Amino acid sequence: MAALVYVATAVIGLLGAVAGVAGMLGHTWNARVAWVVPLGGLELVMDPMAGLFLALVGAAAVPASIYAIGYTAGARRGLIAYPAFVASMAAVPLAANVMTFAVAWELMSLASYFLVVDGARDPREGRATARAAWTYAVMTHAGLAAMLTGMLLLISWTGSATFADWRQAAPALAPSARGLAWLLLAAGFAVKAGVIPLHVWLPLAHPAAPSHVSALMSGVMIKLGIYGLLRASFDWLGTGPAWWGVTLLLAGAVSAVVGVLDALVERDLKRLLAFSSIENIGIILLGMGAALLFAGAGLPALAVFALVAALYHVVNHAAFKSLLFLGAGAVLHATGTRDMEAHGGLVKRMPWTGACFFLGSAAIAALPPLNGFVSEWLIFQALLQNTRILAPGLNVAFTLGIAALALTGGLAVACFVKAFGISFLAMPRSEAAARAHEAPPSMRAAMVALALACVALGLAPTAVVPALASVAASRLGGSPAVAFGDGLTLRLSGDFASLSTLTIALALAAALALVALAGAGRRRRWYETWGCGRLLQTSRMEYTATAFANPFTRIFDFFYRPVKRLDIDFHPESRFFVSRIEYGNPTRSIFDEWLYRPAGNALRATARHVQAIQSGSTNLYLIYILAALLVLLVFA
Amino acid sequence: MIEDALIALSQALVVALASPLLVGVLRTIKARLVGRRGPRPLQPYADIRKLFVKEAVISSTTSWVFRVTPYVLAASMLVAALAAPVLMSRP
């Protein structure tokens, strides 16, 4: 029964992916069913941009659903919410009017909310999961409120609830009106995308959900936030002025750096991946901001190029983050814990999962010749082209973006060395890790498929980039005038830069063969690690996740603001005997302390004042009714 | 095209062959600056020769990552030398 539902969802995903790719290649269509959705009816339009995101949803749903067959092992929880989640995500990019979009968007949020609530595996986790789901619900509805306000404003200004009409009417709107609408829409979509400082729900909700759902949430759902931002910035309101681009660029820079810094100190494997999603959303926003600025400066070819880079990273992040979440799920399945300090040595017990997670880590750390490298390289090239814009203020913003991207790249490598190294290498740190078992075949198949996708996206950018360029050009109007490669090499803007990952891969293989040949014929011996004379080796002597991150905690202490907690219990007889020592080195979140806690307190204080008029006495309420009636009679 | 490939290959060759000499010269100069005699500049070559014939002891707690990493490291350095402008910068 459960397996049947997941297979059916996988088939739906496959169909969606095929339809999406067809749409990207120009097979556009529209459909309208007046009676399904109130106020305007169900209205779907397929265009290249919608096709790309539909293909993404579909392509990610296939491995996630197959994975779920083994992961849930026939459990019946979430069997309605999961297909609804996938279907609503597929509907969001196709929606052509406000009502269809809002219904699909809200269905997606609600279905994922139920899946998050459902994620707890035992009562101990229940409280944390309930809190995560609550935060998610509050934040996502705050976002929905902002988004709907923006949309309602646009409806009243343009007199239409159809996106195609907005496209016609938007250029005639006053700049301040367009700006306000964009700000509201962007805030709403940024919540879903997890842009800092609206990200607080993401590191709570993504780890709490079952792993195949986490993969879809991080891989695809937050990309629909990006989709909304793309529509708001390039399509519905026309292409925006420079301050939109600068906003996106700076938000991207902050999200990228803060996201990776938070990921670096995390010891919960799935939370680490969730923070890393924030980082990657930031990288995507860098590309989008650059595209907006180039478009505003009258450089359509470069705008297309920057948007291609951003879209490429969207696709890549969907591939490797889904893979990593599925890998983390396999680890959770095998050991029963997400705490990296209780993993260790898993690469021996789980060779398939280990190899796939390794590949995903290398891809997300942007190591050539894998896919993360290609898209980050493209975004770098796009940002470096900022010298063509002759506006010093904008160039400073670009430079900040470049610096942020460079710092992020370095820290991401450290972060994923930690994620893979602590979880998978060395000796098992707990009984559970020592008894870990390899994932069942369906889970392995899903991970291998995604790993192959990462390799393919890395080796064949010349096949992917032209398709993305046509998508980007469909929105920006410009033709992809930048020369996008011939055969194996990706050539950009004349002789400025070129890249051939296939050549890099071949050169690496040749060099590896050469080095291996040089090292062949050596004598090898297997022996235990030298323990400085100690006979016993335990996992307590190993490098821990916290220790690995400690140098970074010190360097960036203005951000982490670590607290030292030392708690010593002395023996009651003498202070020279210690019975227990507890040491903690937790970090504090700036956003919790400076933004959300004050906001929450203010809300609570306001609620207390409002409480005064709600005494609970029926007599008082009757007086209110009478008073309201009198006021209406007098003034109306 | 072929010219580019030849330049790249010669760069990797130069990096592979000459970098021990650079390390040796640096060590000699450092030693002289603090008043020691120091090893001769060609010492790293002798070290490498010795290391290549020594037996490798692999810890039993390690995995394939430990065995593969030295090769990957050396190979990626060589590939980086193909692209980095060591001898000449290409237009």
C-alpha cells in the first residue's frame, strides 16, 4: 500500500519532469478550468521558466519517492500529505493567476507542515518537532501574508488577477507602487527561500521532517521561493530598477556567509545541511542580483549570462542537496541519531552511502569537475563582469558579492570536510554507529541516481547552459548573445574565460594514473595506528565535530559569540577530587536574540494590552455590539 | 590548440621536477641566514627517492579515503599546474 503510493508519486514526478523539459524547449501550452478554483478559476500556463521549475520538482520527486519506499518501510504516516506535497509543488510554477498560485502555494506549505509534524520518531523528539513545525507555520504564514498583500495591491492597481495582465500593466505603474509591490512579494518569497534574516524556520523544520521530505524541501521547495523571486523581479513587474538588484545581491552575500558560518559549527548532520541550503540560496541570489543590475544597465547579454549562472546553481543545488539529505537519512536510518559526534567509521559499514555522500560533499564544496564548481565558477565570472557597469556604487556592491562568494567557497569546503570526515571516517563513536547497516536497495538506487546526476551536470555544462540560456532569454528579452561554448568547452564573452570540465576530468584521470603508476610496487602493511605507546585506542581520542569547528568559532567570535560553560562537581570530602566535569561551548544566534526575541516580546506586550478589552464577560460584549451599532447609525 | 597543450604539459613537468629544488634552495638560504650550514639544495630529491622505496604502513582503522587521498592530492596539484601561468601566461 505504502509502496504503491510512493511508486505512483514517482511516476507523477517522472511525467512532470518530461512535461517540464518539453516546456523548457518551447512546447508551451495553457489550460483553464473555470469551476475548480473560486475567483478566476484554475488557470495554468506553461512557459520556459515554469518548465524549468516543473522539471526540477519532477526530477527530484522521482528519487525521493523511490527512497521513501525503503526509508518508511511500509509506515502509513504521511501517505496523503506526501503526494499532495509533490503535486502542489508541481502546480506552483504553472499557476497563471493569483488564486491558482495562492491555493497551490498554501497547499504546498500545509502539506509540508504536516510532513514536518509527522517526522518525530519517538515521544522524546515530539516536543522539538512540535516547536519546529510551529515556527515553520508562523513564518510561512507571515510570508504568505506579505505575498498576498503584494498581490492584492497589484490586483487593485491593474484591475486583473492574471499574471499575464500584470506583465502588460506593470510598466505603467508609478515607480513607488512597483517598488512597494516588489518589496512585499520579495519578502513573502524570501521567507520560503530561507533568505537571512527570514530563515529561522528552515534549520528547525528541514531536519525534523522525514529525510525524503527534507530532500524535497531543501532541494526543491525553497527553490520555488526563488521561482517566485524570479517572477517578481523579472516578469510580473517588468525588470526592476537598480535598488532591487542591490537588495538581492546584498541579501545573497549575507545569506551565503551567515549560512555557511552556521553550518560550520553545527553537529547535527541534517541541521548542517539545512544551514548549507541557506548558503546556497545566497549564492543563487548573488547571480540573480547581478542579472537584475546588468539588465538595468542595458547589458542584456550579461544579464542573461548571470541569470543562467543562477539557474544552473538552482539545478545543481537541487541535485546535490537532495543527495546529501538522502545520505543523511540513510545514516539516521542506520544509527538512529543525527548527532555527528555519535557517528564515525560509517564508510566501512555503509560503503554505498559513504561513496554517494562523499560525491555530494565534493560537489557542494565546488570541487572540479563536479557540478557545484561549474555553477559557482559561472557566478564568479558573472560578478567579475561588473566592470562593464559604470557606476561606482554598484561596483562596490558587486565587489562585496565577490568577496562573500570567495569566503563562502572556502568555508563550505571546511564545512563538508567536517560533515563527511566526522560522520564517515575514523572509528565508530558509539555503539549504534558500530552496528550500522547499509541502506536497503531502494534507498541506494535513489542516492546513486542523484550522484550520477551530479557528475553529469558537472561534465556536460555545454548541454545544460544553452537550455538554461533560452529560459533566461525568454524572460529578459535579450538573445543569449554570449557565446556559450562549442563542443567540450564553455567559452564566455570572447576570450575572457573558458572552462572545460571534461578536459579537467580527463587531465585528472591521466594525472591520477601517472601518480598511481609512480607509486605502484610499494610494499604495504596493515597495522594499527601508533598510539604514542598507549595500548588501547578508543573513539574518545578522535577529532570531534566541535573541535574541528573550534578555530572558526574563535576567528569569527564576533558572529558566533560563544559562551563558555564549565560545571565542576567536587567530591564532598575534598576539593582535590572531582566527581564530574561538564564543559559546554555553545554559540548564540544573533537573529534570535536581536530580532525574533524582541519582536516576539513586543507582540506579547501588545497582546496583553489588547486583552484589556476582552474581559470574557458577555455583558461587556453586548455593550460593544450596541456601541458599534450606534456608531454605524450615526456615521453611516 | 596543440601549442596550448604543449605549454600546459611543460608547465606541469617543470612544477613536478623543479619544485623540490625550490624547497631545497629555500631551506639552504634560511639555514644560512641563521648561521647554520643547512642541507644542500638537492636534499629534497634524495628525500623523495628514499620515501618512494619505503614501506607504507596503513592503519587498520582507515578506509579507502586514506589510501586514495595522496594520489588525488598529487594529481590535482599537477592538473592545477597545467592551468596556472607558471612558465608563461597564455593570451
